[in-house]
Amino acid sequence: MSSISKHITDQYIVIGVNHHRATVPVREMFSISGEGRLQLLRDAEIMGISSVIVLSTCNRTEILARNIQPDALIDLLIRHSSGSRNLFDENGFVMKGIGAIRHFFRVATGLEAQILGDLQIIRQVKEAYEISAEMDMVDRFTHRLMQAVFRTHKRSRNETSLGIGAATTAYAAVQMARRKMNSLKDKKILLVGAGKIGKVTCKNLVSLGAGEVVVINRNAGRAEKLGERFNVTVEPFEKLGERAAWADLIIVATSADQPVMDASHLSGWKLNGSHKVLVDLSVPRNIHPDVEQIEGIELINMDMLNDKTDSTFRDRQANIPLVEAIIDEELDVFYNWVRDQRVVPTIRALSDKLDAIGASELERIRSKIPGETMPQVEQLTRRIMKKIMAHSIEHLKESHDRHDEAADMLNILFKLEPERSVD
């Protein structure tokens, strides 16, 4: 890597908490709501930071930023979440430079996911990027970096088998529930939530043989669409307590920032030697921990899910080195692009200068050349200008760590005054 590329990449940091070190109760304290993310980005802009991307999911809250000190970024996270500095120091992490960039590639491709090769994470990364881009909080270097991230993810799916099988937390949850209950065919199942995770969960329930499924969601229209798509029953939110008492298996997956179900919703359930399984697929948690005080209740949260028992896990695991090789290739492309940016102003200035010289000379001889010949002269002039540009660009790009020296030589030779490249 050239010193120029290193100069830019060293400016990147990633801070956050994730499932590797932080439990669900800790992760939910650092989770950032939609409005909280917008406010964090506004504060970052006020601080003069040019690039910030905030990724907050069930398993992680991580922030990628450029040109900011770690302590300042950690303070931003704490200010817009419920976490504390002590809690972050005990459970969080800080990565800098190349390590930070590589980590973000690994997150986007699913190598850092709780479910290896997670199919949902790239959508969440894209959403985080798009929100920052809409608020003009992504500079040209980070924009290029994110394009490389997305290209890497696409290649990891097209060129390896990392994406085989149903690699999602929703699938892992349904699989675990099926193991706990031996079968889903004769079970009464309540699904609370009809958003993105709810849809995937419902699909998995049906495909894995669930018998009777009831969907409840605050947005009735969304629930109705899900019911029609998978031919399952839909009930109004007011029947949550009644259906919670009725169900053998309850899966809750909403975007609420506080519990939507607690022990009171199960007051109508009679034990009678039965066993009820509850699965919480949300962070912050959507099922209050007090349900575990009820005899016969088993509560499963995000920390209990994994895909190690899935038949395709070993196949996906074998593809990790292949994905890492793709990451290396795309990182090299990004580093080379960063290196080349230092000479872009000189290239633009040289192009403008040659265009001006060509236009001036053509205008000077225009009256001396027959009209039918002039187009050929103009074409010849353009070809000469292009060849001069091509040789100059080739020389600049081949100079590697002597970019500045080569650019200075062209600036002096052609009397150029390029605009200063913004880092």
C-alpha cells in the first residue's frame, strides 16, 4: 500500500458493541432508534465530521467514521443511546485504520454475524449507508469504500457458497423452536410482528411445517398482507393476551423500543403440565424478562441462537477463506483508487490546459483552412491531445509513491494550477 493510501485509511475508525462481547441486555442499552441515528448524524455534522455510518441491529451497534478521535465518537454513541462509558469500556471495541475497514467488509459479508453468512445484514448496511448519504454525511472516500463493500458482498454470493442454506436469525430461531417442541405440525403458534424479520419468520414457519399460525401486528394492514401471502390467520393487536395464553410457541419480532409482551399477557394461561416456548428476536428486547418467572415458560433470546447445528453450516464455514480473499482483492482496488486521487486535480488541470491550447490554435488557423478540411484537422488535434493526456496519466499512475513529485513536474512543465485535492 502506498503512503498516500495509508494516510487516508488511517483516518478511519469503527467503534461499537456486538454479540461477540456484549450480551442482549448490554446491546439493547447501546441500540440506537431511527430518530436517535438522525440526531447522532446531525451532531456529527456540527462537529465537522465528514463521514459517519451508524449500523444498529439486533446483534450490533457499530459506527464507522473518518477524521474523528475514538473518544469523541464513543461520546456520540453514549449521548444517543442508554449506554455509559464504563459499560462501553467493559463490552465495546475500537478499531482503527486498515483493521477498521476490513472489519466493516467482514460485517457486510456476514463473516462477523451470529449466523454465518447472514442474509439480512447487507440490507441493514445499505440502509445505514443510504441514511448517511441522504444527510450528506458520506464523503467521496467513504462513498467509494461502501461501493467496494457492496461489490464484495455480491461477489461473495456469486463466487462462493457462503450464501447457501437459510442463513438468518429467523431461520435459526424457528429451527431451535422446532427442536425444543419436537415438531411444529401440531403446535399453536403466535407470531407478533409483520415487518422484515416477521415476514422471514413467517415464511420459515410455514416452510418447516407449522400447523396453525396466528399473526398479530400493530399495523393491521401489514399483518393482513402477510396473512394473505402465507395463508395464515390474522388477529387484531387487542387479542395479544388471549392469543398469548392460547399459543404453544410465541415468536416476537417487532421494531418496538420496549417490551410489547410481559407476564400479564400470559395470566390466562393454565400450566396443566404443558410447556410454552417464547422467542424474542428483537434488541431492544420485546418480551419482558419477567415471563421467565412463570412456571412452564422457556424464553429464548438472541444470544441463544446459532447455526452450528444447521446442515449447511460446515459448507458455509469452508467458504470463509474464499470470501476473505475477495475482501483482500477489493481492498487493493480501493487502496489504488485512493492513491490515484492525489493526481486527479493535476489530470483535470492538464486536460483543461490542452483543451484550451487546442481550441486557441484551431481558432487561429480556422480562416486559413478550407471548410471541408476543418473537421479532419479538429479530429487530428483531438487525437494528439488524447495521446498526450494518456501518456501523462500513465506516467502519474506508474509513479506510485512519487505521485506528488510526478504531479509537480507536470504542473511546472505545463504551468498548471490544479485545485488542491481535499483529503
